[in-house]
Amino acid sequence: MRRAAVVVAAGAMAVSLAACGSAKESKGNDDSSSASAPKKGDDITVGLLLPENKTARYEKFDRPLIEKTIGELTNGKAKVEYNNARQDANLQAQQVDTMITNKVDVLIVDAVDAKAIQNSVKKAVDQGIKVVAYDRLAEGPISAYTSFDNVQVGKTQGEALLKALGDKATKSSKIVMINGSVTDPNAKQFKDGAHSVLNGKVTIAKEYDTKEWAPDNANSEMEAAISAVGKKDIAGVYSANDGMAGAIITALKAAGLKVPVTGQDAELAGVQRIVTGDQYMSVYKSYPQEAETAAKMAVALAKGESLDSIAKDKVSSASAKDVPSVLVPVVSLTQENIKDTVIKDGIYTVDEICSGKYKAACDKLGLNK
């Protein structure tokens, strides 16, 4: 897939994806310097641990893109050992133990629970295995981190919802917020970003933190909100991602409601709902860019090379300071820019989006031209 070439949301951070250098590595923790470590060749083993498979992106984009880039960076000689935790933090801890036993050279970890993973990260580092935190800022002595500007994601969602409401965006307008899981530090950043835009502009009538990001839970929360607020009084819904947005829209339709709903991840089903007008927007994030960055970080760390030319930023967590980081920018995806984002970047084809019952709506938007 081609790297995203879209206009990014204001305030998003520029990133550098230059090839790995060999200068002394920046320190994210006391163990991250590799200046005196012996250099390795292309014959490395990378452990890849992703958090769940309910969200389509992980198996469709992240895994194949990371594996592809690692192969390209190592002349096809590297081995990738992969596991998916299926939203089970205990299982992910066991998977880290297996990676340690198998003596991988480096780990890329997208944590199910960013705090619970801390001991596992430390165990890996104690065995000489450096850890790249992927998509979520895992606690522990990580050596590198790449994700998106998560506060900007929430701001982008909030700004889009206000735009969709138009004249209805008043302090008396009642909004329902359905956020992500409390075990995911990104969810709090999304929520904080959205609140920074929505607070004072509309009334947050009901708000939920959705266990495991599960669509079924989001559906139940939306039903409860409709009952509590009253279906005539709900002006719009902040949904933290597309999977939950689909379930929220199902609940809204069952109540005879159609109001603006946000999303995130630009999942195919979400894009199709945007085409039909059932969902107002999603946040498009360049998974190719994030995945390529993680792969470059992992290969550099495994080979004992510097991250200086890859990671120009620093991010700190409660347990690691000044971690070399890359934050990838985001864009608000609406009917107006589907062609210039997910289609242009090769994420989906027109045929994929406009299949079957979506063809007529696509024709109206001119996507088939």
C-alpha cells in the first residue's frame, strides 16, 4: 500500500521515516543505549503481539504491513513470530513469556492492558529483548513507541460532530459520549481531546467507558442512553471507533433515530456507513505509516542501530521517560474526502466500498467515476 498523502488535521505532528542510522541511540530508558552492543545482521527474529481481532484493522492492515516491511528491511532473512491476545491481558502475558523463551531479538507489543503489561515488558528487557510499544503506550522500560496523535484524534472527532450539528450545536444540545476501554490509554486521550472541543459547546447528557471496546456493550449503552435522555432529546453521538459506531447506529435505528455519529479507524463497514449517511465521519489513520515505523524501529533495535533518524520526538509514561517516538498524523474522513484518503492511498478500492447495496449511494457521491 502507498503511504498516506493526505492533508492532516491542524496541530498534528510531523514525522520522519528516514532510514535507520548508526549514530549513538537516544535513550528512552536506562537499557535503551546500544552503542556498545554487538551488531547483528539481517537474520533476526521479531516478536509481534497484537491485542485483539474484533477490530478489523489488526489482521487486515497492521500485521501484514509490519511483516512486509520487516522482510524488505532484512532482505527476507528475518523471522516474525506472531500472536494475537484476543483482548485477554493474561494471555498476552503468556505470549510475552513464550517470546522470551523463544529468544526473539526484539518485541513489538500492542498492549491489551497498558498497565498490566509492565511486568512482562520488564521481564523481556531483563533478558536483553528490547520492546517497541505499538499503537498504545505500554508501561515498563520500553525502548521506542509509535502511534497516532491520540488527543488530536479526539479533537478531530469532536470538531466533526460540532460541524455536523451546525446550528444545533448549542449548550442545551444533548450529546451521548461512548468512549473506549479504560484499559487502553489511547481511549482516555481520545476522550480528553473530544472533551476539550465539546465542553461548553454542548451538553454531555450521558457518557460511558466501554469495556473491551466491544460493540455489543456499546449497543447496550446506547439503548440505556436513549431510555435515560429521551430519544427526542439526543442531538448526536460521540463514538470512539467504527466498530462501536455500527452497534450504536443499530440501537438508534431501532428507536427511529438518525443523528450524527462519529467513529475512528476507517473500517470498511464504517466507510460504507459514511457513504450511505448513517455515520457522519471516521478518523482515517495511516496504518501503513505506523506499521512501517514500528518495523523500522524493531529492526534497528534488533541490529543494535540508532533510532535517531527514525524517531524525532520523545514521549514519557509513568515508567519510562523520553522514549524515542513517532506520532503519525490523522485526518477527518467524511463523504467529501473518501476519494482523497482511503481510495487514493490504496486502503480500499471503489469496488470494495461500492459493492452491492452501496452502489446507488456511491453513484450519488460520484465515487464510481
